Amino acid sequence: MIGGLIWYAWGFGFAYGNVNGGFIGQKYFVGIGLEEDRKYSDWWFQFAFASTAATIVSGSVAERINVYCYIFFAFLMIGLIYPVIVAWTWGEGWLSNLGYLDYAGSGIVHLTGGVAGLVGTLIIGPRIGKFTDIRTG
């Protein structure tokens, strides 16, 4: 739910709002202009990818993070981190102009989620006490 609201409010706008070789989009905030440009189906389709990038991280930090911390992270991931990367690539930003191509989200969705998950696990640290030697247990 948080992801849908954030993606609607500004995530989609940052990702696809007339990036034109730049850093971030400047259109479609709070749904303004989606109807005129017939972008509602694009919004819905891309929302699924944005949510997937955020949920990849949930598996990396499972059982080690407070749910409120994860909600805050999802807010940042869907509202800022993921849209900026999409603007650079699928949104026809500067990486797209350099010739970057992505097939079905392998680099954008999955690599973004994977790197964010790795960073999260490095910040949180190991699961202390979760895996103990059964001979000493």
C-alpha cells in the first residue's frame, strides 16, 4: 500500500516524467498528466516492478529488521532510489543515451533490489545466535 501511494505521488513522475537524457523526471506527479498521455496502464505495469525491487530486499533482511524500519526503507526505495535508476535507463535518461539496454528488468529491478538487500544485510550484520553449532548447543 505504501509503495502504491508513493509510486503514484512522485515515483512514476521521477522515473518517466520527461527525463530527456537527464537525471530525473519532471512530470506525472500525483497522477497529473497520466490520462492525457494515456499512461495509466504504464503506471500500473511499472508499479509492479517498483514493488518487486523493494520486496527483493525483504528476503535479505527477514527476521532482522523492525517492520517500521522496513516500511521506511520501502518508502525510500519506491520513492527515490528505484525511480532515479529507472529514469537513467528506461526513462530515457543519461545511461540510456550512452547505449544501456536492459532486458525485462534484470539489471534495473533485480540488481537494484539485490544491491539494496546486500547493503541492508551489511548494515544489520549477521543473525547472532540463530545458527549455533549443534554439538555445543
